[in-house]
Amino acid sequence: MDRKIEIEEHVTVSALADHLSIPVTKLVAELFKNGIMATVNEKIDIDTAQIIVKELAIDVELVKKENKLVEQVRKRPENSSKATKRPPVIAVMGHVDHGKTSLLDAIRGADVVKGEAGGITQHISAYQITHNDNKITFLDTPGHEAFAALREHGAKLTDMAIIVVAADDGIKPQTLEAIRFARKAGVKMIIAVNKMDKTGADINRLKQQLSENELMPEEWGGDTVILPISAKTGEGVKELLDMIVLVSDIEELKADYDVPGSGLIIEAHMEQGRGSVAVALVEHGVLRPGNFVVAGSTYAKIRNLETTTGGVLKEAGPSTPVIMTGFKVLPEFADEFVVVGSEKEARQKSAAYATEKEHTGTLDMTSSELIRMINRNNQTQEVNVIIKADVQGSLTSVLDSLKTLDTDEVALRIVGSGVGAISENDTRLATTTKAIIYGFHVEVPSSVKQQANRDKVDVRLFKVIYELIDDARLELEKNLAPEIIEESLGRLLVRGVFKITKQEIICGGEVTKGRLAVPSLAKLFRGDELLSEVEVVALKHGPQEAREVLEGEMCGVSFKPLSKTDVQEGDRLEFFTRTTKERKL
Ligand code: GDP
């Protein structure tokens, strides 16, 4: 390698062109060739830059300029030899309406002392219970979105996934998606077969379905734990908790307690009288009121530290979900937080993080996406889309879920994505790339709406992630080549040829197999050789036109040759029908 060039983790296209001493247009064109519509001022990440450099056969090595401050904030402590046992963190996932919320309520209800907090089950994004002296933390992930977004952070935040499947409904697309997520994240799964109280609940059918999806039940010789439950009656919930304790004992989950507290923000909102309120999960160390905490580009001196049900905490160790107040600005979902020594340090680190983030720009084409595009075969039918979402967390989730739709045959090509309202830039990009704009929890300002209408830009807004994904799936399905179904009917042995013209051939013979029908198609064989395919126009049984002639009967056939065709006595016509069927993803 001739040259080593230090660049930031995210670099503008124009700066990269400068570094490489090539015209910026050449770089833009190369990016474009690889499916990235980046303008000169937009940023690409270093991995993408490295791939492009390779594609351009430029002999330089790009290395990342270290940003010490930010690195320190982000660095995740490894467990030391002093690490001790910590509670497991559980995510509950599954198809909509299969009973995730009910199960979480049932588990929480079993623990909540009657009357506490008025016994109200307000929505909380995480909670911890104690089951036979064992603490267990549950994340109430809104669908799979949070789970996916948290996974993006590389953190194995969740130790175990409970996949809820309704016994009366069986495995559904989101069940499979949840299983895929859990597998990809490498977390243990427990299948909770819910609604066992309902008539029609069939656990065996479900076990069959699971085994067809590489989840062989334990009792059938596999290693998938399947438990029948009813979130409604509470049946099986205790056994489920016992199983969680058992599995986490086997996993020997540990963390350090004797280090500065750190973890992940899982929710943040403003509350009247309390200011910014953040729900977070402590991963390492211990958090205490009065600690200075940096979370992404904001920081706090922790004013109140509470359990997610409002109990006051003096300290919170690993795997504890907490509420903290005192942030200057709301932190973001999936921001990492870490305790630092002083307010000055907190201010510096959050500012450094903010500066780096500013450089990230809105184009979030990552290297993995680029590799995927390069590797994609040329036959792939692509649908261009632009994705806008309200916050980074949901954008990440939408993008993550959309990626799972791609196949070798059809794929989405994300030509742009970002956080915030749909803008004129987006509609312009949509016009040039013929893209559909998907908005998730975002608005379209009226001026943009007008422009979109004028330019016939297809803008689709959603508030439920699955509906957005389903819509994109339908869009991809439109591009799937239809399935061709050929059904064979019967065979005619040609005994005489009466007329051969370019437009029409009439011959006669005996039906030696099956039945002949019209309209239909036929393949003309001489011996083993397929001569041509023809379109059957009419059948004659005796002097009468017939719609059908059966085996053993003699008949006349009139057909239209689709290519140059000659027929002789002794040839065979194999009759069949051909229909097409739309395929599903
Ligand atoms: P989620 O969308 O997965 O969170 O599902 P919910 O918890 O909201 O449940 C969907 C519906 O199924 C609700 O009407 C629940 O009352 C019902 N449900 C949930 N669990 C059970 C169960 O064990 N038995 C019965 N009969 N109904 C249940």
C-alpha cells in the first residue's frame, strides 16, 4: 500500500475526493454506480469509502482518525474476573395480538403488591420482578422495533427472548421475524404457547410448525423449550418464570458492580413538573443519585433515581431498569450512557459526541448495505424507496425490518433515508430515482405535499411499523415473476393430417391418455423430440364441435401453430393448460 490517509469515521464526499486527489464528480459517479445517491456535501462512512476506493483501484489505505473523547464515552467495559451474577434481561416478542402485553401484565401483576401505584398497569418500557428470590428484568419492546434498534448497537442487551405464539392462531409472519431476530442476535429463545385456555388451542399443531422452522421441541428430541401458558388465566406463567431462572443459571450471566455505571437509554420523554425523564437499563456498574451521566450528546446530574414503577432507588446495579431525571436535553432512544467523574467531564464528552454526530449527516448508507448491493445479482428487480422516520430509533427499526424482505429476485433499494418530516429534497430525490417515499410517524408540510402531488410522487405515511413493512412487501411482490402452473390434460395420437397452413393445422387421431379440452395448449412430439408448442382452437367429436374428448375416443383437432410447424401421422400432441399465479414473499 502506497499511502495511508487518516479520515473521520464519516466523511463528506467532497472531502474524500480531496483526500484521494480525484475529481468529486468521479467519486459521485462511482457511488452512484454502487447504488448510493450521495451529493457532494453528504457523508459516507469509512467502510463505504474503503469499498469505493477499492472499486476505483486507488492504491491508498483509509484509516480512521481516532476521536479519543467520543471513544471513551462509547467504550463498553468488558467483564473483569471480579464480575458477579446479574439478573437476566428478557424481551417478549411475537405476532400482534398473540398476547405479549397480556403476558407482560400477567407477570408484572403477579409481582405487584395490590394497591401499589393504585394497581394501575400504565405502559412501562421495562420492569424488574423477583421470582423465588431471583430478579428478572423484562423489556416491553414495542413490537420488534426496539429490539432491532438495540441490537444495532452491537450490545447483547437482551439475554433471552420469549416468543409468544397464540395456540389458536399458530406461527405467523411476525413470529418468524421474531425468531429470526432472536437467532441473529444469538439469544436463547423460549416459546410460550399462549391462549391455551381457548377451545381450538392445539399445541401439537404448533410443535409441528415449530419443527418445520428448525425449532425442534425438546420432547421430540430437539432443544427448543416450549411451554403452554395462558396469560388470561395465569396458567403456566410460574413455570415460564421457573424456566427463565433455570436457563439464566445455566448461562451464568455476570457483570461488574465495581465500575462506573453504564448502560442504554430505552425511552425518554418530558414530564410536567419533572422535566426530562429517561428510562434506562444499567448494564455495568452501579448508578447512584447525584452521579454525572453522559448520554449521547446530553448529560445529567441525576436528580431522581427510581424503579420503573416509581420506587426510590439509592443505587441501581447491572440489569436494573431505572428512571432518571435531570438531563439538560432529552437523550435519545438507544443512546449509551456512562457515569463520569465531574460536571466538566460530562459537558466535554457530551459536546464531543454532539460534534461527531453532526458530521454523520443524514445519508445512512452503511458498508454492509453497500456490500449487499455489490453482491446482488443483476437479475434482481429493485424497488427504490426513501424512508423518513420521526426518531433515529424507529428509522433504524424500519430499515432493519425492510432489509429482511430482500431476496435474490426482488429487493428494496433505499436511495435515501433520514429523521424528520418529508422535505422537498426527498420529493426531488424521489422524482429522479422514481422512488416511493415511506414516512413513519412523520408529517408532510403542505408545501411539500403540493410539490409531491404536482410531481406525482408516491408518498405513503404509516404509524404502525408492520403496516409499512407489509406495504413494502406487497410492492415487492408486484415485481415477482408470476408462478407458472402447467396442468397436463391428455394425449392425442395423430392418425391423419387434413390441413396445414401457417394459420391453422387440422389433424385427427385417438385420445390415448387422459382427456382433451379446449381452450388449451399442446406440445407436439415426434418420438422423443419436442417439435413445437401449439394453441388448441377447436375439438371435433364426429361432426360436432366438442369442449372435451375422453380417452379411447377419436377426434379432430384444429390448432394454431405458434411457430413453423409440420405434423405427420404418428406424432403425439400432449394437451395441457397453463395458468399463472401471483407469488407471495
Ligand atoms: P399483543 O398484541 O401481542 O400485545 O396481544 P395482547 O396482549 O394485546 O392480546 C391480544 C388479545 O388476546 C387481547 O384481547 C387479550 O385479551 C387476548 N389474550 C391474550 N392472552 C390470552 C390468553 O391467554 N387467553 C385468551 N383467551 N385470550 C388472551
